[in-house]
Amino acid sequence: MGGMAGSWIERADRVLMPTYGRRPVTFVRGAGCRLWDDAGKRYLDLAAGIGCCCLGHGDARLAAAIGEQAARLIQVSNLYYSEPMVAVAEGLCTHSFGERVFFCNSGAEANEGAIKLARKRSRDQFGPGRFRVLGFRQSFHGRTLATLSATGQAKVWKGFEPLVEGFDFADYGDLASVEQALTDAHCAILVEPIQGEGGIVVPPAGFLAGLRRLCDERDLTLIFDCVQCGMGRTGKLFAHQHEGVRPDVMTVAKGLGGGVPIGAIVATEAAGTVLTPGSHASTFGGNPLVCAAARVVLDALTEGGVIANAAARSTQFFAGLAAIQGRVAGMEAVRGRGLMIGVALDAPVAPILDRLRAAGVIALAAGERVLRLLPPLVISAAEVEEGLAAIEQALRQR
């Protein structure tokens, strides 16, 4: 296909909608935890496509499965069955509380579907009038109109009002705030077991169990948004497994496809049979191509030692960051679980990200003052040390 003159960045700025504050880098290839730009510069990737590339870049198993499936069958629609879809659904159920799965294309779409499920479940059981969903301040659930309305951050609402009706917010980690906010009009509680975009915030012990108790007492659907904190990211397959709490519904995406777009709603039998033919759909959801990728990811996470590596590298990262905190001013806290790590700073994180990128390290922000690290789960001990050294140097240059 012919193109316009100029660099890729110049060309992109002429034709793409300006919805992202893109950095001036064009990546052309990756291998493991490494990326290369179009000038040949090599980077250490501590972002993994915002937590998506859990097996790193260029994984041979993943590439082979995608290539073989693309040559065999890519799309047939959900009017029919396909083997890869059934296999991935079985895998998700086997390794979670789930008994039913719905496939879609993204975390936002999964959360949108989960909200619909909760509303319909309540209406089927109790009739109209019980449709509100209680979420949490500083949460993030997506960019569709309903999921941004469910997000407890006013900055994502601006320009899109009026918001979708039916969402209320309590303080994250505060059960008393939840009890005060709940009314007879609520049908569900929607919560991230670890808040991601809100700053990598781990709730206090017992909080998720308390939400489970409140949902049981009030016949509410408990929805765990595991889009960012699922698929091995926290050192267990799903973040809530650290607490031994079972939701009614869980949403997953990001790491599920290892980099290809797939999302899923995982539910109990009671919740998972609410959506019936004609009530919900997704044209590309769970097609053979993306499910071939997800099948490889699930096998690697459950049988390939990837989660064990993530847990070990997590210990290394947290110890290293604690040591840096003792040597360098400006780090207020280090928090998170597994390889979902937030470093709270006393100043904006943007200059730190710029220094890291100049030094050949890619990282993320979670809000204005939190450095977010979501490296591939296959990162090595040597690569962790390399990342730690770069972070310390970037902090020292402030």
C-alpha cells in the first residue's frame, strides 16, 4: 500500500485521530522483553503493551499457533462452534471459579457485558427498579460510555456528559463507605481486586471478603474487574485468589491473548446463564485466531512455570525498589503485587518516563505521580536488575 512522504511519526500525525499522547518512538520489532525502534535503538520493555504481552515479544509458541490458525480458519462468527473457543473456555473454568464464559474483544467490552448481565439478572429475579451498580473512587473500567460512567475518576467523564445513569461510588478499601452507599436500588458491586489506573492500590486484607458478604446478604452480583490484575500478573492466575474470595462474575482481557485482542466474562452457572440468545453478542468475540493465542497463554501460565517466574521476579523487584527508596529521595511508597508494581513519587512521573525512555527503558504512569511497571511475566533476573538500575538513575537525575 502506498504511503505519504515523511517519517512514520509525521505520517501518523496527519491521519490518526489525536486520542493518545504518543511518545516520539516507532517500534518495529520485539524479542522477549526487548523492543527495537525504527532507528535500531534497543529498549527494555517494562510495560508489555500495557500489561498485554505476558509472554513477551516474539514468543515462538504464540507465533506458531497464530500462524497455523490463520492458515486454517480465522473467523466463522458465534452462530457456530469452534474448537479453540471451547478449549479456552474450558481452561478458564478449570482454573477459576467459573462455569460459563462469554468472549469479546477487550476489557471495556467485557466490563460492559458484565454490567448488562448484572442488571438483567436482577430484573429477572426482582423486577424493574433495581439496576444501580456500586463502584469505587479512583477506579477504571474502560472507555465506552457505560464503562467510563462506571469509572470513579471525573477526568474521564469530561466532554461526554450526560453519563449513563445508575452508577455510584464508595471509597476503595473502606467497607463502612460501601455499606453507607448501598441502597435497595443496587444490583451489583463492581471492583478491581487491585486498582490499576488509579495508582496500583492493593485493598486491605478482608476488604474483598467483606464485599462478598455484603453481596450475599443483599442478593447483589459481585463483579471483579481482573482486566489488568488477571492472567498471572500478580503472581497468581487471578488477583482475588490471593484472598480466597470468589466473585459471581469476573472480567479478563489484556494478558489473556498475549498481545492479540480478546476479552472474556467468566461467571458462575447462576450468573452465566442470564444472558440468552438475542440479549448480548460480539461479532469477533472468541474467534478461532484469538482463541488459538489465548490457548497458548493459558497453557504457559498454568503449566509452563511463567507465574512462578513472575512471583520470583516480583520479590526481586520489590526488594530492589525498597533499597532504592532508602538511597534516593522522592519515592513515597512502593506498592502492588507480583509484576503489577506502582512507585508513588512526590512529583510528576512524566519526566521520569522521559529519562527512562532516553536510557532505553519503557515504563508507564498510573496517574500523575505513580510510576507503573507491568513487565512481561517472562522477564529475567538480569533484566530486573537492569531495570532497577535505570530507575535509580532516572530518579537521581531529578
